[in-house]
Amino acid sequence: MMLLHDSTVLVEDLEKEVFISELDDVPGLPLSLDGYSLEGLKSSFSTTETELSIPKSESHDSGDSVEPPTQFETIQQTFQNAQSQWIDDPIISQWRDPNHRIHQVLSKVNALHHTWSSIPNSPFSPAASMPNRQIGRILAEVGLPWHNNQINMPDEVDTSWPFHFKSFEREVIQAKGTRVGDPAASGYVCNYSEANLYCIRALQQELREKCPTRKPLVVFDRFNAELLQSAKVFFGLELYHVDLSQGKEKVLRDVMVATCDGIRPIIFAATLGNASGESDDLGTIREISGVLHLLLHVDASRNFDYVTTMPEDRRRQLGCARLALGMKPLDRPIQTYDGSIIASTIVAGGLNLDASAPAVALKPASLGGKHARVAYTRASDSTLAGSRDAVSVLWLALQEFRFGESGYRAVYQRCAELRAELIRVLRLAGVTAIAPTTTLDVVIKTSSVDQNERLIGLVGSLTERGEVILTIQPGVTPEDVNSVIAIMSSSTDHPHGIVSNIRSNDNSISNFPLSEGIIDDLRATVESWKTATRSAAGYPFHMGSLSALGPIIGRFLDTPIPQDWVQERSAEILRARIEAFGCCKDQSVFQGAFTNGSTMGNRVGIHVALAHFPGAFVYFSSESHYSVAKTLRDCDELTNRWGDHQATTTTMTNGRSRERRRTSPRYAQIPCYADGSMSVEALVRQAAADKQRWCMERGGEGGEEFRVVLFANMGTTFVGARDDIVRIRDALRTEAGIKISYIHVDGALDFGFDSCGITLGPPPGFSGEGKGTPTSNAMAVQGITLSHHKAMGGTVSGEVLCYSPGGELASLVSPVEPRIVFETWLYGQVYTPADAAAMLAYCRANAARLIRGLEALGVATKTKAKTPQQNENNREGEGESKGEGEGEIQQEQQQMIVVLERPPAWIIEEFSLRPEGDWVHFIPMPHVSAETVDFFVERIAAVDRQCGVAFGYVAPLLSAAFAPARPEPVTLNRVHCCSRGIQAEEIVRRAAAAAAPLRLRSSGAGTAAVLLGEKGEHLLARSSSGSDDGIGGIVKVCLRGSVSIAVTSGSNNDNDGDNGHLQAVFLAESMRDMSIRVGPIMLASCHVRSAQSTVDIAKQLWGFMARHMHARLQLDELSYSVYLF
């Protein structure tokens, strides 16, 4: 045992702790409790009325004195008062009827709210932090929750999707990064589990890049072992547990053996405070880092703000090292020149210390691998969960804005002093207790059973060792501390009179109000969302339900939801969900869990399938959600899951052949039919080829069966297609002799309406005790994913159900915010299956309405479009094309997602549409009314009308310019990606054959093409930037902008590509900010003498279009340059 300071702070089990029997000489602590200590402590934190007085225009006191208008309303009154913001649909409009069944549900909800809000405050409960309750009250006051989604990283902002608080998130990351020396830190806000997994994944990516042939080892002591088990499965990591209390030499010997004499790099996962009040000794980790190749990950989710704002004198007294976020060479120690500990990743928590509370995943911006860009979200695919709840992000941000570094320091200093007083009194009562250095916990080691029960009644937690942990968090008062003293001194001779010496008027957290300006900004933001929601039609989110139910849910934002209620309702909801998918007899072999979104649900579902069949080949379609490919890429490139299955490839280097062993991944992305469903024929070919290769690799060995895991879609993200599971199963069996071992279905959207005929059942051939009964149902699957925020429109979250007789699912999921369970229960009470069916019919009716409107305008949609190859196949009558045609076109009345060719970018922006290639989709979810559908069609029609006016102005001018002697009429058409007029493919073909740009030289009054020589040869001056590739790329970008203009002569319906028909193309790119970026001009070479005139006319054309469209023109060095074809 090594004493660190005046025999008051000791190291026990290599963890620095304050032991109560040695606190007599701690500087600054009174020596007795004669009526002055706690009272004096209270007085030292009291402030006068003058000090607390802050003008209303500058700040908002978020303490108990400020009550939102609905604080004393019943739930029914709140519901009625919010009708002015409702977004009506066939279901919500019925709720105005006072006799509707929803009012019975509201009575139940009102009773719950009354009961829960009447529960006495639990001061030592992490989930009942007073600052968080006050912020929850403010969130409800400004109009939250409203439908939102914090999708993608904080610095990836899609301007067409305003329903987020990313500016707040960026400030949180900067503030917390600055406190560990990196104001440019990267990361995002999520829950505690995801934050740790994201950081560990980033470290693994870094080590894979630096040490590609050496597999990382995760070493840990007191870190959350269950969480690391998830990391092991998700990322293919190997875990190694050490006991740091055994000292440097023993730990080093053990780790050297585990890392093959130090060859393998290490991710050391350390905690500064786990749920049992324990923390890892960073000193020992620092010592071994000088010998081992080690990167440090620190979980400070319970105490980041405490340890990073601790006064320096207090830090030195406790021997608590300062954290520094950064990267270091692998062969260097984790200590800096000033003694700071370098953590390569950190999970930073806020005031709320609960496991489901939001936290910040922090890493240096340069650390981690590169991520693929997803066109659908206009961002990189780098987060683990994809979608995120913006309200949780805002909660953490408002804490930061309210307190800041100085506020945290003051509040936590008060907590530390309250804890010291508590420990001193416990010493007088003869109680053994510990105050860990890096947390504000009090660990009571000696207490009776009765005392334990009473302490747990204060929402302390009981560890496996029978110790009770109390957390002295902000909001804990001297009166709360006195309640602990009363419990622990009740069976001793200690005088009880001290209780009467404490008055309950100290609340120092009210000294840190939240700026009124911030609250006004939030209120204005939510008001703007109410307007923007009506036309947001790009994501499959029902954004209207919270317009009616959000104010009800908001009443619970400042009310802790009892954990026992959460657990009971969770179990009920998941049991009911399993039954809804036809599983009654074998329900025990299926497990369900809440997730923070369907992205995480897909990851979990895939890994549960692979837990059952580790060597299986996984197949998914090219239209599957991007999270599927990401998960399987992790299995391949990051975790090297299939490292034992290798193939030899031959490459040429400097003229020499070279053989290289590479892993052969056991997954494949299967092409789709035109309607987005998986191509059965392509799947059969791929699976048959994989089986043949698998058999060759095994060399004829028997015993093992070729296994297939199918990841199927029930409503794909972009086109809403459903994979034909029955046909796939039959085709694989009859044509390739392959049986599917496990099927997981992603029905994130569609399962929100109904089960789509899908049932849950054990894998084929699994029978017997504990395995479930085999099912003959052709639609039986083993796992499903669904979302709460899509069909129903609740908080970003979801569920995953899996065949899990051995508990395979349990180790891969983590706690979710109690609000998610409450919302899911509420939606289940409010919406009936008939309501869901009515909403689906309403969406489909509006989709059909949209298709009819678009067809009337000649706009191509996916329901009608065929690729040239499909047309060719159908003409030739190939056997396979007939099968592919079966899945090509969905019935219009069954279609919910309408895929159309790209309109101008400002229309994409206005309606929050999602682009992929030449297409966008419009999803008329229940909040999108028929009026919005008609308005969207009108916006496209208006573009054609505005273009038509401008075309009428310039068509005669172009006709005369191209044929001065005998003007021939020309026609101007706006070029569409996939429909009428001159086809985009034709223009791209002409662009590929175009010459370098014609340089127009000054000649007298202006710029003109200069003709030289008696025979009139024209000089083609080549610019340094001109190239065929350049114009080809420009053409593709401009054509997708849907404002480029083609000039043709002759028959308007003749698209044979003859040079005499396409005369010129005025290229331009539409921009999301209602501007047009003018591009080059493609001009038929026969009109080279008219180049200058064509440029002059083009300037007029774009001027007319900008004027009539109320658009702004952007010009650059390529604007009006001329390319000949």
C-alpha cells in the first residue's frame, strides 16, 4: 500500500482512494460535527438574491422557479391545447372526436404521469439528475419532441434536412475536446455503448492500417466486460483480461506472452469509473506502454467533466493524471512531457451518469479508417448506428452551454466537498467507506441488510461484493447527505441532532442559468420544423405523429420513468412482437431487443446469424440498406473474419509475376431487378459458383455442409422493393441443390405497418430440446429488423428479433433510453392494426396520385423505366429475361415509394428528396398530404413553363444563326436524365467525341472565332484544361441538374442520333440554393462559324431562364466555353 499525500490518500489494489479512517488530517475539512460543518458548508454555497438576479432578456433560470405552461395541466389538456400544430392524416384527424378511444389511452397516460411525478426525488440516482430534469422541462417548453434525425457525423450537414441540432453537437465536441487538448477533435454524440464501440473500432482501423499483418489484442482490467464481448463479436477482436493490482512486472509478463513477445499491437480499454465504483490504474498502464505497442482507450462516460475540470491543486493532491486526446507512435509511452496521459480515444459523459444516457465519442480527426460515401445520405458512412435522436444530442449540449468548464468546476467542487463531509460523518459512525479518486462515488463497505435496503431506496446500487454505491452528483443537497447519515447512524450511539442543523434552501446548480437567447433559438428552430415538415418527402419517416403525441411525451422529459416499469413493458412489447410474427409455440427460442435504430439492428441480426453458422456465405442485394454492406465489410476488411479461407492471386510487379495470398470473403452483393428486388437468377449463379469454389478449397472433405445466410429486404430503402423469399428458396434448392440455413429480413419501414406475411421459425432442420420445432412455412425466417421512427414516427430507435436459444442476441445489445420504451408502449396503445392499414392505404393512394401527375408531364418513373439491356433482352426473348421481367414492375396501387428522374436541384432541396444516380425518390408518408403531392407536380410543371417562355424568345435567333440564308426551325428542350426528347445517353456519347474547346479571340467589337487562310480554315486553339474526359464529366453532372438545354432541328421525335438533328447543347447545373451554374456549350462542328452568335444567344437564354425562375446565375471559367462535336 503506497501513500500518496499526508497519509490521507492511499493506493489500494493499485487504485487511488480516500479511506475514511485516514481523513483526520485532510486539509480544509473541519474536525468535528458540532452543528457547524454541514451548516457551514451549506452557507458557503449560498448566494444572495442580488447575485442570482439575471435579466430575463439575457438568461433563463432553469431551476425550480421556472415552470413550463403545461406543468399543472392534465395530459388530456395538453393534448387538446396542441391541436393547433397537428398534421392531420386519416388517423390523427379522428382524434378530434371527443369519443375516440384515444381519450381512454390519455387517461391511462395521465395516471402514469401523476404517479411518476409524485415519486420523491432520488438524489443519488444517475437517471434522476436535477440538472437533467430541468433541461427536460425546457425541451418540452420549446416544443420538443418533434420528428428529427441527427443522421451522419456532426460536420456532415445535408441542407435539405434541417431536422437536427448539429451545430450544437459540434460545439459540444469542440468544448470537450478542448478540455483534453484537442479542439479539433472528431466524433459524435450517441449512447454510452455505441460511443465505446465506435472508439474501439476506430483504433482497430488505425492499427489495421499501421500493422496490417498483426491482429490487435484488446487488453482490459475493470472495463465493462459485456461491452467488450460485443466488440469481440462485431469487430473480430481477441480479448485478454489482466489484473493491474498485481503490479507492472506480472502484468507485463502475461501480456508479453499474449502478444507473442510484444509483436501484436494492443488496444488497452481502461475505465475511469465503472458501475461498481472501480477505476483502472493509469499509472501501471503508463509504465507498461513503454515496452508494449499500445494505444489507450478511456471510458470516462461517468466522470469526464469532473476529471477534466478538476482544480490543479486538487489533481496533484489526489495524484490524478490529466488526460490528453491524441495519437502517438506505437513504440512510445502514453505519457507526455508534462505528465499527461495520452488517450487515443475517449468516451466523455455529461451530468447524467446512467448507462443509457448520451455520451461523446472523441478521437483525433486523423485517427481511423476512411469510410465510403453514401449517395442516399450525402455523407460518409462512418457512424455505427446511422440515424440518431437529436433530442439526446441537445440534452448534452444544453448541459455544456449551461455550465461550461468553470461551471462544472464549481458544481463538482461542491459535490466533492459534500462527499468529504459525508465520509467524515460516516467515520464518526464507525462505517467503512471509500471515495474513489476519479469519480464522485461513495462506496459503503460495511452496512447491515436493513441499511442496504434503505440506501438502495435512495437509489444507491448494490455491487456483487455486497457494497453500496452512492453517487454525489449535482443536485444532491446537504439534506440528501443527511438522509444517508441518518440511515447509517441509526444503530449506533452517534447523536441524531445533526439532522436538525440542516436547512433545505441550498441549490447551487440554479446559479448557472441557461441563456434566454439559446432558448429562443431553439423555439424558433422547432417552429421552422413545423413548416418544413409538410414538404419533407425524401426519407421514409412518418413525421406527423409527434405533432399530436409529442406534447404528451414532452410532459415526461422531466419525469424519471421507473426502471421496473421499463423492464416490464419492454418484455411485454417484445413478446407481443414475436407473437405478431406468428411465433407462439417456440417463443422461448426467440429473443428480442430494443436498438437505437435499424442500422444497429441489421448489424446485430447479421452477427446472430453468423453465430449460428460461422462458416456460412452471406448474400444480400444491391438495394439493401447501406448498413448491411458496412457490417460485412467490417467482417472482411476490419476483422478478417474469413482469414482462414484464402485464395492465391497473381499480380505483375516490374514485369515479374508475384503470387499473393488474400482472404476470400464469404459474402456477395447480388444485383437487382428493375423494381429493386433481388435477382433470383443472379443469386443462384453466385451461390452455385461459391459452392463449387468452397468444395474445391475443402478438397473433397466430408461432414460440413455448404451454408447460406440470406439477408432479405421487405421494402428496400430507395425503391421499396420486397425480395421474393419463397422463389429464392425454391430456386436455390432446385437449381443449385442449396438449402438456406438462416434468413434475416430488414423490414425497417414495412414491418411498421404489418408483418407482410413473414413469420418467425427455427432454422430448417433445427429440432429437439431447446432448438424449437421445424416449420414448413415457406415464409418463415429466423430474424427481423424494424424501426420505430419510420412507419409510426417515434424517436429514432428500433427492434431486432432473432432466433437465439443460447442467448446469442443478449451479448450484442445494450440498454436504450427509457423514453424509447415509453414511446413504443404509447404508440402501441394509440394505434391499432386497422389504423396502420389505413395509413398504408393512404400513403399508397397518394403515391398513385403522384405517379399519374408525373406521367402527365412525361417525367420518367421507375415503374415505367427499363434499362436498354432489359429492353434488348425482352426483344430477344431470352429465357432468363422473362423471369427477370416478372419482378420488374410493381403494381401501382401497391407502390408506396415513387422513384422519378432527377428534377432541378432546388426542388430536391425543397422537398428533402434523396438522390441516387439519375433518380430521386418521393415517399408520401402519412404527413405528406394530397395537396403536397399536387404542389410537387406543379413545381416540376412550372419549370417547364418557365423554360418554354425563354425557349420562345431564343428559338428564332438560333435558327437564324445556324442557317442565315435559309433559316430552319429549331426546337429547344430541357434535357431529362431518363425521359423525353434528346436522350442523355446521346449527349454523353457526343461529348465523348467532342474536340477540345474552341477558344474565341477578340475581334473588333467583341470576341469571335477567328478564321484564317484563303480557304477559310478555322483555328481551333486548345486550352490547357480542355480534354475529352473533362467535358464528359461536366456533361454527366450537368445532365443530372435537369436544366441543360438541347437544340435540335428536324423531327422532334427522331432520336436516331444523326448530326443533323442535335445542333447544340447548352450545359448548366442546377444548384440547391436556387441558382444555375452555367456550363460549356456543345456545338455541332458545322456551326463553328456561328460560335460567337451562339454564345451571345446562350447568354440571353440563361438570363431569361434565371429571370423567370427567380434563380441566380453562377459563372466560372468553363461558362460559355464552346466544344465542337
